[in-house]
Amino acid sequence: MAIQSTTNQALEDLDATSTLEGLQDVITTLRDAFGIDHMVYHWVDSAGDQYGCGTYSDAWRDHYIAQNYLRLDPVISGCYQRFHPVDWKRLDWSSKSARVFQAEAIKFGVGNQGYSIPIRGPKGQFALFTVSHTCDDEEWLKFTETHSRDLILIAHFFNRKALEFEPNRIPDQSRALSPREVDAMTLLAMGCSRAQAAAKLSISEHTVRVYIESARFKLGALNTTQAVARAMSRGLIVI
């Protein structure tokens, strides 16, 4: 409950901020609330300019840039090829350069565990929201299973705010969801499966799927998880 309360307040603060420094304040608050070592948001806008906020040390950031680790970081390359959140242990760390990079990251306090959420925005915008920590595999699995939905929502809130900082940005025109689409998406956001949502709405699972796909198309989402996050972040559904 404490995490949920802090998260809700932080997202309200995020929505109200008008500066990049505000993003940094929010991400630090969230890192502390989740009790992990680091939380980072990094994005490349449609013009190719890079921005970031997070809790990695200045020493690691400077070392990362000096060593040009961007070109061999398995997290960057692996997430760029994916649409779904990924645990770092599922990435390819087999090359010697990747193992050296991993050892350096741990030495600088990044942590031996990580979970990254890739996000794709309009006109080529790409972002990565990451949490990392030092713990064993069992503890990390429990953490990600417990908090993955909240982290995905937070990631998309950060991305929506980041897009506001792009020069010459044209605001997104959200298409309204129908009442049945709102019902279906709300139940998914509450953790229901499609079958459970169908039972609660007294309709077939096929019909639920139609509503979900229609909502996903209207929201410009790549998958259902992203559609739920966008609908929540835009206030189209409330749980």
C-alpha cells in the first residue's frame, strides 16, 4: 500500500512537471519507494537527440560514455529488438565484450539483476525504462512478478511526459474508447484474463478480443499490455 500511494503521488508530480529536473526528482522518489538500487529512463527523440534521467552514479555514466559502451551494451541491443519487458538474464551475455561490460557495471554499483521495458513512440522515438538491483535470482523474480504491471505503467507515464519536451511536437489526438472497450480494458488492467473479463461482462471471449483489439488500434499500441498502460496514463480507464 505504501508503494502504491507513493507511486500515485509520484505520477501526479510527473504529470505536473515542466522541466527535465522534475523527471529526475520523480525517478529518485520512485527508486526509493520500490527499495531498489536504481531506476533509469533514457530516450532518443525523433530528431535523434538523447536524454536521460536516473539514479546511476556520475562515475558510471562518465565511464559508460568514455568506453562507448552504447555500441555493445546487451541491454540496449537486446531491448531494441523487443517489444515486451525483458529480464536481463534472458539477454545474450555470451561474448567476451559483454561479460567485461557486465563486470564493469556491477563494479560501478549497477547491480547484478535488471529489468528493462522498451517503448516506441511516434516518428522513430525509442525509450528504455530500467530498474536494477543486487540480489539473488529468487528475490528478483518475486520483485518483477509483483511489480511488473506498475513498472510498465510508470514507464509509459515517463514516456508520455518525455514527448512533451520534444521541440515542435504535435500533441497526440486520442480516439475515444467505446463504453464496452473501456469495460474490457478496465478488467484487464485489474488483472483479469480475457476469459474472466468475458464472464464478468456476460459476453463471449471472442467478443472481448474484438473490443481489446479495437481499443489497441485506437491507442496506437503494439500489444495489449501497452494498450492498458496508455489507456490508464491518458485517463481513459481508471482502476
